[in-house]
Amino acid sequence: MVVAACLMATTLTTTAQTRVVAHRGYWDAPGAAQNSIRSLIKADSIGCWGSEFDVWMSLDGTLFVNHDATINGVEIQSSRARDIKQQRLSNGEFIPTLREYLFAGIPLKTQLVLELKEHRDVHQEAKAVKKILKMVRKMGLENRMTYITFSLPALIEFIKWAPAGTEVYYLDGDLSPAKLKHIGAAGLDYSLRAMKQHFDWFEAAKREGVKVNVWTVNNEDDMRWCIENGADFITTNAPLRLQQLLANP
């Protein structure tokens, strides 16, 4: 009985520490679409700790929120803002600029988890990092931001220029917790596949004092595996399912 009680207490403690990040917002909600402003608002409405979204910069320097490199056949990084702004998401919203998206997030509570997409031109990426940080500062959102990226150069730029204490995570899955700590990252934000290949990185991250996020975890068994291994965050397309699992382990 004592052993069982201790195991239950450990499970509950671990569960309480795991936070839910809605992948591209809560886009499965009625009327929403991936990376839409409505998906951000819906993620906040169900109490997600964070809502993740993707950012590209146009040829003439406007930041847009979209996952794919293209929208309706228009490539964002090589097109002008005037052509991109005309494109609509699947729910009928126009593609949001980052300014519009962040403005919608101001009255919300959810953490804004911004992924800067990997651009072909590293100079364009570096400009995007500085434009993002300047915009966030002017909008008074510095304490609400987490930054993630697959690009190692962009990761280093965020760490270099973001305010002290800002959490910046790497997505590519190829660097150990020790290497990420040395670079100055807050931790690893790796795919479920990468973490299952390197499951020892959960413990290594704890030793190094860095955090672990796992993406994109939609299956309940995989969610349990991440929770049991001590994931600090789980990014999911099924935030309600994960919330229910955390509430009833």
C-alpha cells in the first residue's frame, strides 16, 4: 500500500508539471484553421498553457503567420506582402500578419510559442529575428513569448538578441541537452520520434537543468509515455484530450 501510494504521488507530481501547447493553435475547434487568429483564441479559451504558431518573412520584410512555405501557391519568403495579404486560410480568414496575430493575443493569457521557419537565406532569417523581437517589445509581450526554430543560426540569433531569461528552444533533434545548454538554449523541443530514439535525453536534460518539449503528440499512449518520462511540455493537435489525461492520470 505504501509503495502504491508513493508511485501514485510521483505520477501526479509529474503530471502536474507537464504543460499543454496547442500545435498551430486549437485549430480543430469549429470555425478555426491552422495558424488562424481564431485557433489562437480557441487555444486560450480552453486554458492551454501555450499556443504554437509559425512565422515567415516576405521578400519586402513583412512577417506572416503560416506553417507552409507557400499559401495557395504563393511562396511567402520570395513574394511581396501585397500578394500574400490577399490569400485566405481554410476558414475564410485572410492570412494574418504577425502584427495582427500578436495584437489578437494581447488580451489573452496563453503563452505565445513562436516558431521562426527556416528560410533559404540566413540573412533574411537574421533580419526576421530582429524584426520579431522589436515588434514584441513594442507590443509589450516580451514576458509572453517563447521562441522555437529548426534553424541553428536563428536559434543563436534569438539567444543573442532576446531579453535575458527569454526561453529559446531548438527543434531539429540532433543536439544533446548538454550541447544546447552550452549554446544557451532553454532546452530541446524535439519530435516524438527523436525522443524515442534518444529517450535518455529526458534524464540528461534534468541533469543539465534544461527543459523538454515533445511534438506533435496526438496518441494517448504516446502522451502517457511523455508524461511518465517527465516532459515539461507536450505540443499536440489534440489539446483537450491531453488536458483530460493530465486531469485524470
